[in-house]
Amino acid sequence: MGRQQNRKAQALTGLLIAAIAVFLVARQRGLAPGDVGGAVSDVVSNASAPPLEKAPPSPQDAIYGMLDAARAGDVRAYMGYFTGQMATLLEQSLAENGEAKFAEYLKRTNAPIKGIAIMEPERLTEREVKARVEYVYADRNEVQVMFVVQVGGEWKIARLEETERVKTLVPYGTPVR
């Protein structure tokens, strides 16, 4: 049997199984042959997978969220990922420069980033982790250590270390030979 015929057979088998399921649900409910709309929706809703539980937020979620907000120039969302003295310093910078200028700064400084890698955070305390974040640029890589703390049910960035340039053996975009 060719591939085309095999696909047709699989499709017909699937349709037949679905039709039988609809027929059985309709019969179980005592529906007349023309009243199967409700039976179809029951078969479809019962066949769907149970909803997945959302994983609790992680320190990496806070870092990626902050970077996404910066790339989009979403100042309020960006500010929401910080806490403590870091948040205070950013609020001061925002007040001095204005939201439009601050948004432009966020977009401009994040535009050259080609990729990001976050190493598995090191737990310092029950509520604080240290994460090593590597930024990949076209001509270099940089590493920055971030200290992320749990505030309520959310993770927020509390401190940043200075970025350090990392030696790259193969620069981003180098053709593979």
C-alpha cells in the first residue's frame, strides 16, 4: 500500500471511530438521529486533555520577563521585575529622564542582543538565588550575575553585578564548515 493510500485509510479509520463515539453518546442520551450536535460537543470536550497546571514562577521567568519588557520598551512592566534599592535607582532614573526616553534607552540597549542563556540559579537562601546570565552579541558575549529574591509569590531582581566580557571561541553567526 502506498503512502497516499495509507493516509486515506488512517483518516477514514479516525472518522469512523469519531462517528461511532458520537452515535454511542447520542444513543446513551436517547437522542434522535438528527439531534446529535450536543453529542458531538460532548465527545470533543471529553476527548480533550485535562488542563495543565501552571508551574509556579521561577527566577528565570523574572529575568526573561524583564528582558522581554526591555526589548519592547515597556517601562512599567520592566520596572515591575525589580525590588529594593535596584527598583529605587531605576525609579529615580525614570523620573530624571522621562518615560519616553527611558523606553528608548531600554530598546536601544537590548536591540543588539542575539541570544540569552541563563544558567541554573544557585540557591543562596530560601528566598534568594544567584543567576549567571550570558548575553550573546554578534561580536562578543557578556556575562552578568543577577541576585533574584522572592517577594510574595513573585521573583524580582534585587541586585546586578557589572557585566564582564567573555572570550568566545566561535563568534555568533560564524558559518559552519
